[in-house]
Amino acid sequence: MVKKRNQMKTEELIKEEARKIVMLLLEKNKAYGDTANNPPKIFSKLDAVEGLCARIDDKLSRIKMRGITDATEDSVSDLIGYLILLKVQLKNNKNLDK
């Protein structure tokens, strides 16, 4: 019985954290105009996948250099968000190839 209660708590925490990431992505997508998956190529000429990979590298580098602390916890959320955006873009690219 205790194990089931802990599992439910974990499941709820997973849902809560996932919802936060989804809301963060939707807010940023609205604010920046979907530039992660449709880059404007004003300065950088990277395509969407390469641009997302560069952002992921930046976040991983920050975490590697500074560790995971209260000050860098936002980098973890950003990293998860960029990985989701990368997945979306890879799916978009597959659909274009069909």
C-alpha cells in the first residue's frame, strides 16, 4: 500500500513537471514566433535541427561547467524543452520527406 502511494506521488510529480515544460515551450513559442523550428536565419544560417543542437550543446556546457544548482535549474528545463523541440523538428522533417 505504501509503495502505491509513493508511485502515485511520483506519477503526479512527473505530470506536474511535464506540464511546466509544455507551458514554458508554448509561452516561448508565442513570444519568439516559432523561431526554434522555423529559424529566421538573420544572423545564423543554421537549419532548425542544427540550431536546436547548438542550443542543446550550450545548455549541456553550462550544466557541465556550473553543475545543477538553484542558479542553473532553469538550464535543465530549457534543455528538456530543446530536446522536445528537436523531436518535433525531426518529426516535421520526416513528414516533409514523405
